[in-house]
Amino acid sequence: MVSGSKLVIVESPTKAKKIGGYLGKGYNVMASVGHIRDLAQPSQVPAADKAKFGRFGVDVEDGFKPYYIVDGDKKRTVSELKSALKGADELYLATDEDREGEAIAWHLVQTLKPKVPVKRMVFHEITPEAIKASLSHTRDVDDHMVDAQETRRVLDRLYGYELSPVLWRKVGPGLSAGRVQSVATRLIVERERERMAFVRASYWDIVATLAAPGAQGESVAFDARMVALAGKRLANSKDFGADGRLTPAGFADNVRQLSKEQAGAIAQTLRDAAFTVMSNESKPYRRRPMPPFTTSTLQQAAGNRLSMSSRATMRAAQGLYENGYITYMRTDSVTLSQEAIAAARSSVEYHYGKAYLSEAPKQYTTKTAGAQEAHECIRPAGARFRDPDELADKVPPDQLKLYTLIWRRTLASQMADATGSTATVRLSAPAGDQGEAVFQASGTVIEFPGFLKAFGDGSRSSGSDAAKAGARAAESERKGDERKSDERKSDERKSDENVSLPPMTVGQRLDARSVEADGHETQPPARYTEASLVKTLEAKEIGRPSTYASIISTIIDRGYVYERGRALIPSWLAFSVIKLLETKFPKYVDYAFTADMENGLDQIAHGQQTGRDWLTRFYFGSGEGAAKSADEAHAGLQQQVAQLGEIDARAINTIDIGDGLHVRVGRYGPYLEDMEHLDAEGNPKRASIPDTMAPDELTVEAGHDLIEHHSGGPRVLGVDPATGGTVEVRNGRFGPYVALVPPAAESASKPVAAKRTTRKSESAPKPKMASLFKTMNPESLTLEDALRLLTLPRMVGSYEETNAETGQIGQSTVEANNGRYGPYLTKTAADGKTETRSLGSEDEIFTVDIEKAKDLFAQPKYGRGRGRGAAKPPLRELGPDPETGKPVTIKDGFYGAYITDGETNRTVPKQYTPESIEPAEAFRLLAEKRAAGPAKRRTRKAAGSSAKSGAKTGVSKSAASKSAAKTTTKASGAKTAASKRSGGTTRSSGTTRTTRTAKSTAAKSTSAK
């Protein structure tokens, strides 16, 4: 590099390439690939510093001083940056302008120790104008923002390392607690509890199809719904409580609840009745556009409109930002720059005409409490907005869809309001001895679509279809949280937009074409989707929108939550974890307290507090001298964990279903237990809980059915005609399987409850077993199916083969079987050596012939040790990696297409295909994998060694547990002086080893809070 040049450091290779092209000669733009250093794991702290930093990677006795290290996979990056810095006369730090980006910039300065001037570049979009303008408006690194980010990082470390071990001891190994992830999990668990407590209630009303003359004299039909009878309002879903009964307010309003029989009789009476118009009111209709996107609203809209997860949304937005197509995607602001307003209005005029522009430019105000991060909304980048068509061949499909959504929302923000009129007609009809029935019909006519035009077909044409489509799209964004996977089906909620009513006058009589009773059933509260969870987190001021994607991903990856369609469903494990935290650490999963923590971090970022003082209050508490008043005094996290006392693990892991039924969360998963009915051995009857059964579906009735028909005991299918043995289908630890119990063993064997094992006589013959195919259902499995499975392995045949080493010809036999990794063939040569190849499906086990087997074994193995078919040529070549220089290709692997440079592999994300992914995006994904890969491998080893260590030291045994608990309580209860001497690890040596290993695991499992 020529001396005198300027070194610019950004986070990602894609960003570096883009900005480098804008800056030109004289600037060397390089990527740090995210953070170059982070808090050390306890195991990474040198022996000389173990006393201070060995427990958390943070010295809590010295102002929470962190111990930072440059991880092994980043040493090469740091070396390259230092080498580049030697020939530079200025250093520009061009990381993102948020707390995380500010911290990356600060760590770069601390690590590189530059001797040249350091300037902080800030920009909100990657365009030539924005990048060049940022060179003229540089600043220093903001120490307050760095302090806030460091405080958050230390806070999450303390939170996870103190609370996670409690979960390991009382719920299960490898679990994690996180400042925000635990609260997000609690929200989902509480919603499921509401659904479990909900009692459905039915109610009926009546729908009449009436006809009236239209404007041209033609007959126009419309529907009207009965809303009152004999002066009493009819009940609707809002009048019922969670217990399925009318609420006190419903009784106070003198609401009437019709049964099916009553509604049917009234409908029959009304079929010959005359309907009279009581009133006909018309009101003007106006709808205003919504503000441009923030991080939170973008995730919500993408989830509702595009069915994209928060993680996929942020990944696509990152790609759009780095390529200069949108502004910075982590922002709380809805503000538009004057340049953006001009660009938006110009685009509106071009696409839809001046009539669709608002009368004056619109500026929006951010209302989110504590809004920070970047200072403009998410919008198309530049002084001229690119049309989505311009990006069609430049970005992957997911990015194009997201850009189109952002483009439309930004244009709509500068468009005119949608206007029209809403008509409401009330009619009466005599219902015999039941009194007078009142019906109501409503309709809204959108006369001028205004901003709805942008959400229609996107063209310059006009028409009611576009207005309807736009209204539906805009409504889906406005009420995004109501669009759940288990949407309510009540007809009351049908949209009446663009449903016009014929002209009617008061006193006009109409005839009914049909009158029918219409039944409804109340619905439980809808489950959270990612979009609605994001909205709730933001409303409660929990966490930051920029972290929501990682939070949701974490709770899914940890097994606390799983998805069914778009709905987020908590696992039974989550119930146990939240129950423990709610009963023993209620403050740390309290929504208001969590929001207060976030506000505290905001104050640190604004220089109103220091991170050291804030962490002192959080961890050590605000006792005498720390609190401003007695009311403010509280115990810190350290003291609460030290004084925890005994925890009844059985009670924590028990969820009451009712009628003597309990869900137990055991080591190998949840199971159902009936405390009122015992088996032959005097133990409570047990049954496995199907993975497909959500918690709210496990009712008392469903539970008794599981105990009665699906308990852990075998279900007899019949008798094997060949051996006379009994064929059973069972539910085992690794899933359902069939077993052939020999006749001699039948008398000695008894049904065994689920999740329990019984020692059998060594002389008793073992049953033959075979796992069910993935396509098989244990409930519908037949004897014929089971006997077929029990014939495995199946002999396919044999063929002559020449030994490559000896040259001798011998017979090789081939068998087909099903294994842990799927269906496969095994070839046994004459010399006893075996070789395997995978089959495409389980059905091929019974259909593959010897010729097909010969073809498979003639192909070379894929990988080492396991047959995976023939090695295949690359699907696509992408060119040299900008970071390593190695050729990057896309290959077809056993688990799908993946990107590789020969050393690092990365699965092609679902939103891409091998043909559509851009090389720059592939390089970025590989860079991220290089940065994160080793840590993930160590996490798995640490988790395993942690569990083994706990087992060896007797942590799981009751006597050792009590001893360890007492020792830990004494050590933790000691005053600060003792902590200073021992670094907070004063406990028996066995417990220390286990705890340190476990805490090392927690560090990596609580990184995204």
C-alpha cells in the first residue's frame, strides 16, 4: 500500500467493497467482520488473572472491569488490519452508528493502538453522496455509547452466569437464562396459560339476506345481522370471560344469549316477516397513511405481509443496506430527511400522479420512549428512489420483496388520505312472541383510494380492485397482530370495506330472501407470532428492536419455543423454566423491571449515568449508602442467588392439568402422570406426550385418553404366525418402534410405564425391535406393517466382485436397513469388509434391487466414514473469496446445498437458491461462519463435558446436591471481603470444577439477550 493513504474499517466485506468503490484511490477499505474481541470465557482467562476474572470474565470487585480477548479466529484479521495501518496516515472508523457499531469502533482503537489521527465516519445509507459527505463530518468515538454497550454486555454475562446454573440444577443441564430472552419466553408461556384456562362458549345470532332497489332500479341484495331482540342486545364474543360465561358487564348491559334452538325458531318466524328501515346514517370516511418503517414495524409488516421471520427480515435488510439500496435498518426513528421527502413525492407523482400527493410534505415524529440508534427511518436510499423493477435482477427474491414493501410504505407516507363514506342501516322485524328484532348492515365505499393505491397493484391504473387490495394490505399492516396462524373465524370480524349498500329511506319495507341462524364460538387469545411478539416487546419497552430477531431465534434454538405455521408455542420445558424464575426470581422476569433496565442503559448512552454505578446497584443492590431512600433499597442479583435456599425440583417441574393429571418435565422430556390411577406395580400411570400436541390441547379429557390408550405400555398388534410371539408397538426414548416378544418372554414381561425402565432377568430372551418409518403413524400401524419392519435388515442379493487389493473374485452380499441417519445399504465383501451407501427414501428399503445396489456401490463415497452416494461436481462457482482469496463454490450435500471455500462450509439459507444467491452475499455468509464457527463447536463440547462433569462429581445425587448447596450458600453468603480474597469461587473443589465448567457453557448460550 502506498504511504499516505487512508485506512477505512467497516464491519463486513460486502460493505467494504461497496464503500471502497465510492471512495476510490487513496482509500484502503477493509472489514473487521464484526467484533474483533469480546469478553473472555472463564476458561480463557490466564491463570494469573483467575482470581479476579475467572468466574465471569469480569472483575465485579473492581468496577466490573471486563477481561477482553481477541478470539483465535480474529487474530488473522487483526494482524492484517495492523499491517495496513502501518502505511496509513489516517484511520477512519466507518462502523454502524448504533451502540454495537460504536463499540466495534472503540475495540478497534484499543486493539490496533493507532499512532495516526482517528476519525469516526457516520452515515445512514451507503450511497456515493452519503459516504463522501461523511468524510466532511467526522467525529470522535462516543464514549457514552460505548459505556452503554459494555454495560449491557456485562449485565447479560452476570445475569446468565448467575441464573443459568440454577436452571441446570433444578430443571435440566445446558439451559440458559437471559435478561430479555427469559421475559420473551414468559410472554409466550403466559399466553398459553390463558389458552389453557380458556373455556369455549357458544352463542347464536341471525343473518337475513335482504333486497332493495339499486340506483338503476335493479334489485341489490345485502346481508344484515340481528343485533338486538325485545330491547336487549345480543351477546357477542366480547361479552364472555375466560371461563366461558357472560361477564358482569354483560349482565349489567342486560345482554341476551341465544341458544341454537332459540335462534332456529326465531329465524323460522322471521322468514315471512316484513323488514322496516329504522334509520340510515352516512358518515365521511378517512384513513391516514402510516409512518415509514422502523426496525420493529418492518419486522412486523414483513411477518404479516411476507411471512418472513424476524431473522430472515433482518438478514435481507442487511443485504439491502450493505449494497446501498436502503438506509440503515436498525433504527427507532420515523423521521424522513428533506432529501427523502422530495424523493418520495417525486416517485408518487411519477407513478400515481399529483392527485395522489398529500397537500403538503409530511414529517413524522418518533413516539417510542428512549428512541435512539440511527436518526432516520428505513427507506430506499439516495436522492432518487429506485423502483422495485430496477432491482429485480440485482437482488435475491427475499430482498426484492422486502425492498418493495419498504418502497411502498415510504411512498405511501407522502400520499393523500383515503376518503369515502360509511353507511349504517338499522332495520326492524316482528319476531312473534319474542318481540321486535333489530338488524344492522354496514358498508364503506372508498371513493378516493389515496395512499391505498401504493398497496394495490402498484401500477398507475385506477379502479375499485386496486382500492380493495390496497385497503386489505394497509389493514393487515395496521392490525398485523390480529393475523395469527389460528385466526378467529367469527363473521363479526369480516371487513365491510368497499361493500356498498343500496339507497334506502326510513320507513321503507323490504322482503327477506333468506333468514338463517348463525352459530359462533368464542376463541381463546391468539398465540403470538413473531410479528405480534415484536410489537408487544416494543410496547412494553423490553429489549431493543435491533435485538428482537436474535432474541426470538435464541428461544427457538434453546427449545423453549417452537413454531406451528407462524404461531409461537411454548414447550413444557419453558413452563418449568418460567415457573422457577417467577417463583424464585420474580423481579428478573418482571416486564416493568426489564423495561427499567433498558431505560437505564439509555441513560448511560446519554451520559446521565455511568455503567459502573448502574451495575453496582444491579449486582450488589442498593442498601445503606447506595439508595436514596429506604423505599429504594433492594437486594442485588448476587445476594438473591446466595440466599436462594432449597428449591423443590419436583414442584418446579410439575404442571397441573387437573383431575389428578400432571405434566412432569423429566430429563428425557415431558410426560403425563396420573396420580389417582396406579399401575400393577403401584406407580402412577404414565404416558408420553406427543410432540405434535400443544400445551393448550392437553385437556383433562385428552390427558385421560393418553393414559388409557397411549401410555408407555405396549399396544398389542397381534401374533407373529411364524414364531407365535406377540407383536407390539411401543413408544421409546428415540421414538415409536415395534417389538416382537418371544412366547417364552411374554409371561415374564409386563407393560412398562413411559419414561421408566425395569431390570429384566438376564435369561429372558430380548425382543426383536425395529423403528417405525417417518411416514408411519403408531396409531394406524397394522400387524402387516409391523411384521414387514421386523424382517429388516432385508437381504437384497449378492454379486461377484473383484478385490482391488488381491485380485481375487468373491461374492459380495448386500442388505437394506434403516438406521439413525436414514435408510442405507450395507455391502459385505468376501473378506468380511463392509461398505455403506445411503438410499433416497425409506420406501426403497423394500424396493431396491441388486442392480441398483451395484450402481450405488460403483459410485465413490461422499465424505469420510459414511456412504452418501457419489461425489458431485459443484453446482456453481462464485470466484475467489475477497477475504481469503480461496475459490468459493456451491455444492450439493447430504443436507442440501452449501457454500464452501474448501475449509469453511455454510448452508445456503432457505430464502435463496444456489442459482439466485449473489456472490457478495455468499462471501458475507462465509465470513460470518468463519467468525462464529469455532465458538459453536466449543459450546457443544462444553455442554457435554459440563453434563459429564456434573455426573462424575455426583451433582445429580441427592446427598451430594444438598452438601454442594450448603457449601455454595455459605460461600455465596459471605461478605465482600471473602469475595475479594477468592474471586467469588469460595466453595468445595468438586463444586468449583463443576460450576466453572457449567458457567463456561452459559457464556455461549446467553450471548444474544
